Amino acid sequence: MNNQGRTTRIGEQADAQHKTFTGARALEANEPLIFEFGRNDVTGVDIDAPGAFTARLGALAREGAPDLPGLTEPEAVRHYVRLSRMNYSIDAGLFPLGSCTMKHNPRLNEKMARLPGFADIHPLQPQSTARGALALMDQLSHWLLELTGMDAVALTPKAGAHGELCGMMAIKAAIVARGEAEQRRVVLVPDSAHGTNPATAALIGFEVRAVPAGADGLVRAEAVRAALGPDVAAIMLTNPNTCGLFEREVVAIAEAVHEAGAYFYADGANFNAIVGKTRPGDLGVDAMHINLHKTFSTPHGGGGPGAGPVVLSGRLAAFAPVPFLRKEGDGVALVEDRAATQAFGRMSAFHGQMGMYVRAFAYMLSHGADGLKQASEDAVLNANYIRASLRDLFSQPFGDKPCMHEVLFDESWLKDTGLSTLDFAKALIDEGYHPMTVYFPLVVKGAMLIEPTESESKASLDLFCMTMRDLALRIKRGQGEPFHSAPHFAPRARLDETRAARQPVLKWTARKPSVAAQ
Amino acid sequence: MRYLPLTQQERADMLARIGVAGIDDLFADIPKEKLLTALPDLPRRKSEMEVERLMGALAARNVAAGGVPFFCGAGAYKHHIPASVDHIIQRSEFLTSYTPYQPEIAQGTLQYLFEFQTQVARLTQMDVANASMYDGSTGCAEAVLMAHRVTRRRKAIVSGGLHPHYVETTRTVSDMAGDALVALPPDVRASEDIIAAIDKDTSCVVVQTPDVFGNLRDLAPIAAACQAQGALLIAVFTEAVSLGLVKPPGAMGADIVVGEGQSIGNALNFGGPYVGLFATRDKYVRQMPGRLAGETVDARGQRGFVLTLSTREQHIRREKATSNICTNSGLCALAFTIHMTLLGGRGLAELARVNHANAVKLAEALARVPNVEVVNRSFFNEFTLRTPGEAATLVEKMAARGVLAGVPVSRLAPNAGLDDLLIVANTEINTDDDRAAFVAALQGALAR
């Protein structure tokens, strides 16, 4: 066997059923790592040697070139194209990951982001030479404020969790300014929250106090009141919540929070359900991050880059971090110097995710106010259509009632079948679908959270629902045994995650025999 | 609307299947008085052509780096990106996939992250690298938090050569978390005595090389001093191409290495998205922030990759997590990996040599210009120029002459009394004509 687990002897494997000599299966390659076939003396970039010059490196020149293999362009293109074919993607199929909002990524937005006037400008070139970029940031801000009904926006956070951090820092700064830093050290977080919420609060020194949800999956104003006190700085509430439900008592919760002298942080991960329908500012929110990569469709890119601008109420606006935009003459200027402002600090170098602003703004312009509202309505309609199409076979933890943009099932319908939510999810892979979000939110046992988004046609939803029903019926008829070992048709079978964690192999090394060869 | 597939008839049929009379029945949980009755006061939908026209007009109001002699650096660098890089990262399977939570159908992403981690570890000569951070500055703040966890101390000492935005980003997190941060004043000539500042309470020392003024710093003595006091050395770089020519931080004793990876594979983008590189020693891996891809096997015995050591992370640990980070900078990491793979170690060394040579040529030309002075004793592809007046004014004057001359230090450190300093970068994109244009524009601007 060689490093890729491939036979080295002709004829050794070819006769075994379903095995190929190369390890490939038709279009699907068995692709080695670049370290296994690249050569250190090869480069795919032609660079002309400079003429003679006197180096100015002091005594800090390195010895020899870095130990990294190179590939020529044809080799590199083939390698990465082959890798790409082992990935599922929105472009290739329905991607019903609840809470993640895998909607279509318009290619126009990619084209716009690559205009040299946006892609090829430096964050520190004179502002006088980047007026268009500043105008775009200003217009994007205007749209975000208009859609949310808030007073100010901090554009710079680089992802949703980074936006949470920014919003909670603004809250902390406001509390410090009130002289209550010692007193208000607690942040209320419902059990159903994203893990980032408690992690963010803890990162900047808050204690987390859990708030239980009611039997219907909603947070009660009464429960919030019971948890509030002079020690509470803020509540972090996701709305619509992670169960796909709109928090009905949100206005009363906001009032209670404000009465207690605390702030209302809204996790805007699910803002895409309510754009054009209601405004967080009208609901009493003080800070909310907006995942541009969810609601406004900048590509997820296999796990980033995202963008997480934070909108702020008048109570927090002054504490927004630098840099921010200020009206100046008939244009805007970037304020980068903290002195003479109340800004709590800086979230990152430069001005945030400009490449994502461009994409999100192109998305907004394309949709317009009418299209954005229609997108929210279609997202909610599609989720409810799935609910209506599956409700007789699948179980809903909080009963059969309308949901927002995502529908939540639990695993009670799998009781006594010997199969788990994970088995079901893996069986869905064999049917050509990316699984839904599973085991989240944590408060629901064996959760299956399905978010179809507005990008799916009725025909696509119908086929998905028929597939879900077929799998469920197979289980109910006792034919679910193969699901234990699913997926069967994916590039890999289930992977040994325990081994990965217990004996971490986090980079390729030449001497260690590969795991496949052991 | 071109992105919304449902027809009106289909919408009606679907509402009927759901069993509601109208769409607003599905929004019934929103308090009635809070439901918007009118559309937001914003323009209506636009065709693709109209959007292109509007966006194109905005883009046209910016001066693109590729269109003029261009010398801006200070943490973001204009390099040539091979055409194949941008082509591959736009493949649907990379562009429109999610964080690889279902590894059976995400091996493409997981394998390139594993390659990325290996490349970063080798480039920095460290044991292990993560699957990337948002950017260099946020990585720097995370590195300091990590050092506090490792050492159980809460005081960081920050070099005056660290990029001021990195200092501010790190200070913001430190202040909010209630940790101590001692930042030495901006150190243009790399003459500070940071070793004297290290004591038994020091958790970590943060030093950038090449520093923000372009000076190369020898980390070895600082590493030794850190070790003697039980502190960690965090090495920072903002120009990844420098590692093709200068001694890597791992070879000088760094415990954590943080870098901005934008230079390799990623466009300037007015500051983001970029990609943070983060590497450390094996013994600290469980205190590391961010995502990690690891090798394992599948049920058929085939090699495969998964996200691993996730018990450090927020979705498992919640308030006890090592960081609140939920994503990496996946697509930018892919761009880095492809470009790095095309270069290889040999190509990177050649590229770095051209960068250095170009900077030396400009420094030599400037040595012949009266009233300006290159401050640095050593540099890679960027140096600091002392000018007779305010560098910011000079930059505006040179911009008016069609040259983007660099970054005035006052832009980064506005109240430091360093208004006469200009940070000037040269990369492989700069030609002899560009450098001649720089000198001419400088002399013209100084003459008036």
C-alpha cells in the first residue's frame, strides 16, 4: 500500500468487487495530498530573477528556501478541481442546514466584488482616492438601518460571532460609562441559544445565567423578569429563535430588560425571516449583528469569510468602535482615530469585510425593498410547506404550528426503531442531499432543523419532501438497517472522529506512515 | 424577481397545503402593531444590468492599485495573483459549500484545510497551525488570550513595532476581558528594550517582524528572555511573502506565530476579507483557538479528514470555550493554499527576492533625494521614510501627481508625534518606471 491506501501491485485489487486499481470511482478521484506528489524544486509561477543588489536583511536571512512542494499550473488546477468534486454545494443541490441559511449566491455579486475599483484598493490609501468605496459603505449602512429600524451601525466585525462580540462590547462600554461595571456582571442567555452567545459573554468577563424556555419553545417574559436583577447587564436573545419560532413576548421581554436597566442584545442569525416584515428597532432591540453571509447571501465559502455588521440603538450608538463613517460635506469620511470619540475600541485592522459589503449591497439593490420582503415571505412559506408535507410522519417538539424560516423536528418519531437522527441524516446523503442541521438546538432531543430558504422551487421542495417521506416509511417498515452504515455512496463512509481527536494528526509528515497503510 | 423561483400560483397552492388563508397567517406570532404595513423606504428591485451600472459607477470613483504606481503596505500588500487561483476559488463546490460539518461530503474542503495547516506550519517552522483566523489582527488578539490561558497570567507586553491597528484590536479585547496590556511606544528604529519589560507576571510578549516600519527583528534573544521568565513569545508578521527570504519565527524560538496571509492569493479588497495564519507548539494545541482539520480513517479504512478537537469550541463548550469563533476564513485560506502550492518553497523564495530587490532599489534611489531619509537599518520589502513635513500632506500631493506613495504613520498612530514618517512598500508589481515616477512625484511635491 502507498500513502493514499492504494495498492502498489498491479492486479492486487482489481479483482475485488467494487474496488478499482486507482482507488477512484469514475468521476470521483482518490486524490493525494500535495506533499505526496509536489516537488520542492518545482514552481508554477514564472519569476524573473532580479539583477544584482545589496541585501538589506541584516543577519536575518533564512537558510535555503522554505520546505514546501510546488506544482505547475496544470497539476495544481487538476488537484484542486479533483478536491472540489468531493464537496457538496448549494449550486449542486438543496442545502437545508437550519440556522445557516444556505441560499443561492448570485454570480453578479461575485462579478461586482471583483471590479478593480473594489477588489484592488488599499485600506490605507488616501480617502480622497476611495470615495466610491466610502459611498458604498454609507449606502449599505443606510439600507441596514432602514431595514432594522436602528440608529447606528458598526460595519467592521468579520463574522457573526465577531459581531456578537462587538455588540456585547458596546453594551459593556455603556455599562462602564454608567459606572455600573462592578455591579452588572451577568448576561442572560436562553438554553436554546447558539453556543457563540455564552462564549462571547464569557470572553469579555460576563457570567452567564441561563433562562429556561417554556414548553412551547418560547421564552416567557415572566421567566426573564424572574432572572433579571440589578446584577444583570444584558439579555442575548435570538429572534426568530433557534427552534424556528418568533419570540411572541419579545416586546414585553424588551420592556422588562430596559426597566431593569439592562440591554437587549438580539442574535440576528435569523433576521432573514423577518426582513421587510418587522424591525428589530421597533421591538426594543439595543444591538443586533447581521450575518451578511446568511441574510444577504454572501457565499459561505466552506466556512468563511463571513461578515457581521452590528446595528445599535441610540442608547449604544456613541460606543460604536472605530473606524466609522461620519458625514462630511456632501460625502462621508472614515473616523479612524479613537481620541475625541466614545468608541469602545477597534474590532480588527482596517475597515472590515469590504468584499462582503460589495456582494451584500449588490444583493440588496437587486432585490429592492419589495424583493427583500418577498424573499423573507418565500423563505417562511417554503419552511412551512415542508412542515405541512412531513408533519404526519415526523414529530415536532412543540406541536404542529406555523414556524418561521426553518422547521424543527425531533427524534421521538424514531423511538424503538434503533435508528438515530444521525443515521437519518447520513441516509439523506445517499439520496443526494446535504443533511439538515442535526442535534441543534441542544434543548430538543435529536433535533433536525430544516431551512430550505427562498431559493428553492416548489418542484425541488416536493422532491425533497418525497425523499424524506420515503426514508421515513422505510424506517417505519423496518427497512432502516442500511441507514446504520450510511452513507454508502459518498466519497467517504462515516469517519472515525474519536480517533481524530484522541490521536490528532494535524499536518502531513513524511516519516510517519499514513493511517491508511497501518 | 430573478432569484425567487416560486410563481404566484405555486405560492397559493402551497398556502392551501399548509392550511392557512394568507402569508401573514404564518407571521401571526409577530405582534400586530409591530408588523410593517408598508415597504421600507428603499428603492425597488433592479435588473442585473442596472445594478452593474450603479456599482460600476461607485467602483469608478476609486483609484485602483493596478492603475497607478502603487507603494501602499503597512499590513496589506498588492501582489500579483495567478489567474488560476481566482478561477478555482470560484468553483461552486468551494464557493457555495458550508463549514464541513458532514465530512463524508466535504472532503474537498477538509483536505485543502489540512494542506493549508501543513503549509502554514512549515512556512513558520512551527509544529501545528489551525485552519485560519479572520485576519492577522484578530489572530493577534486571540494569541494573547491563548497565552493567558497557557501561562495563567494576565499581562501582555506589546512591542512598539507592532502594527498600531493590531495593538488597538488586542487592547480592546484585553480591556474588555479585564487583562493587562503594556504597549511600548511606537519604535521606528527597532531600538526598544522589550526584554527589560518582561517580569514574572508577564504572560506573553508580542513582537512583529518585519515590524510595521519595515525593520527586521531578531526574536531569538527575546525568546530566551521569555523562556527565563515563563512567558510566551508571540511573533507577528503582516507580510507572509517575507518568509521566503527571512528567518522564520519558529526558528527563532516563537511559541505562537500569528500572521496576515492576505499577501498570498488574496486581493487588497480595501481591508477584507483576509486570512489570519495561526501556528503554535504541539504542547499548546488544546489551548488554540479556531477550527482544526485532522486526519483519520473512514469505516472502509480509507484516509479522510474531519474537523477535530472541537471540544475546545463554543458549540460544545459554550461559555467554557477557548474562543467564541465559529468560522474560519475558508475561501481566503483556499486562495492562500492554491497560490502557495503554485509557488512552492522555491517560487516563494524567488518572489521574496524580487520584492526585496525592488525595495532596495527604491531605497537607493531615495538616498539620492535631498531632505528625505530611509530610517531603517534593515528591511524586507517595506521601509519608513522621514520626510521634511507632514507625510499625510505629501501623500495627498503625490496622489494628485498620480502616485500612491505609501501610508503615513499618522494614519495609523495619529497622536504619536510621528507625522513626518511615511511607510513605503515595494513588491514584485513595481517596475523601474514606477520607482522613477515615485522619485519624480516626491521631488515635485517637495519642491512646492
